[in-house]
Amino acid sequence: MKINRLLGTVTVLLLISAGSLCAQDIVKVKGVQGRWQVSEDLTLKQAEERAFMEAKKAALQKAGIMENVWSVFGQITQNDGAEFHEAYSQMSVLAIGGMVNVINKKVEEVWDTASRSLYKVVTIDATVQKNDKPDNSYALEVKGVETLYKEGDVFTCRLTVHGTDSYLKFFWFDSTGGELLYPNAYEPNNQLKAGHEYKVPFSNAVDYLMEKHSGKDNEKINIMMVATKQSIPFTEAVTYQNVLKWVYSIPANQRCAFYEMVLIK
């Protein structure tokens, strides 16, 4: 995407303390395991990554969070938008209630004589930060996002936050990486009024031009908008993992989000 605007520095003020944002229960878990079978279709490294994911899932379960959970940390790469799509979909559907911070990790290869199969086994000690329950009355409605754009088209949409006055972050991922499109130098971090429909971009001084960078016939774009009840800055490099970690660090009842994947021809 090409953004028609002057470059500038955007300063975002933190309106509430990090302590009040993250007033969540911390549970310590030890010796939880995950395992995954090594097969012809799965390398040792891939089996280890999936076993690690299972171990974090087990940590969430041991901490008393819902049985059907999915952990995204360490599984997202900047190069594969499909993983971001899967991770975000899982987060939306399952409304994961906690974040796993791994303290110790042990990796083993175990031969199962009964199944005559090799497994990667990962054992972890971790702390689990338990999130509050989501606010079901809080929602971000986005209209006008097309599934297919031509190169040179101008991206626009309309959005409405339901339930609470909010602040917005608009992230954009293409083949060159990620960018925080809003707020920016021309569009400050203004509070959005609940129930009011807004046009994006918010300012006539900004255009979002659809451009391909991959050299392929089509380019896949991942769009993510996150509304929060308080103004919470995002200060890391814009990568899939950093954005998901930022989203996940916000209590579930303090955020709502919209995700879409589109194509440029």
C-alpha cells in the first residue's frame, strides 16, 4: 500500500496506568507437557513447535482457563500471512482467556513403543495471566471492505464502535511487512463516539492506495482494526507477533477487533 500523506511522528499519550490495565490474575504452573508425532510430512523442528504449542495449551488448562484453548505465541512468522489468519481466527472464535509466559522449557525426543512412533515432547514452567471475560455488548462493526481490489484503487471503509466510546488502531500487513496506518501525523488519536459511523480514512488529507509489491498477479493483504476503551499505545515494530501480543495483553473486556484478508489484482 502507498499512503499519500506527509511523514511525521505521532505521539500517543497513555491515559491510564499499565497497572490498572493489567489487573489480571497470575497463575504459576510447573511441569506441563505437550507432545507431537514426527512424521514424513512434519520435520523435527515443526513437531517441536507444535508440541510447544500443546504445552502452552496445557498450561492454560491447568490455570483453570477453558479446555478448548489455542496459544499463538512463538507460532507466528512475518513471512506467512496464513498463520496470522489462523491465529486471529482462533482468538476470535475461542476468546482465549489467558496469556502464557514461559519461564523454563525442556525439549526431548521420545520413542513410543506402543505406536512405534517418534514424538517431540516439550515440558515447560510458566506463568499464566488470566484475562477478564469479554464484554459482549462491546463490538467493532466495519462495512465497505471489498474482497478484491485493483492496483491503484483507493481503500475506504466505514466503522462504528458499539457500547463504549473508544480509541482505534488500524494495522496493515502486505508482502513488505506491516504498518500502523492509524493514528498518524494527519489523523490524531481521537476518541470515537459509540454508535457514530466514521469514514476511514478520517481525514481528506490521507489516501490509502492499493499497491502490489510481491511481483505476483495477486497480493494478499491482512487488515486488522482494534478498538480499546482506553487509549493504549502500540510502540513495538509492526509485526504479526508483536500486534497479536499487544492485543492479547489488553483485558478481553477492554478491547474488540475486526480482521479481514483482501486481495489486490
